Amino acid sequence: MVVLLHVIIALLSIATSSYLFFKPSIKGMRISYGLIAGTIGTGSYLIVTAPTHILETCVMGLVYLGIVIAATLATRAKLAHEYVDQQ
């Protein structure tokens, strides 16, 4: 059950960060941060409770985190740039 929750949160996180890149918003950024934290939390729980194939799992998790965090940071920079342009 936790695996399914973990996958759903991760997919929502990817979708949210992709959407926010094109339509950035502060509320959306908070949601993205929460989804990233949720993915890390459920992933950590899975590693502690079922430590099988940890190396493969961690590598895929780090790739996911790298992509989502890069997209979130790009969105944050874009949002900051829009804010500066409005001033």
C-alpha cells in the first residue's frame, strides 16, 4: 500500500513541477515542495521497512529527485524573475 502511495506522490510531483514550469505560482510551489517531502518520506519509510534492492532503488530515487528539484528551482527562478519585472 505504501509503495502505491509513494508512486502516486512521485508521479504527482513530476506532473506538478512540469505544470508549474509553464504557469508558476507561489501556491503551486508550496504544493511541489510538499510532494517532494512526501516522496522522500515514503521512500525513506520503504527503505527502512523493506531494504531490498536498496542500491537500485536509491539511484532511481536520486534521479527522480534531481529532475524534480531542478524543475522546481527553475520554476522558482522564473517566478522570481516575473516578480522583479512587475516591480
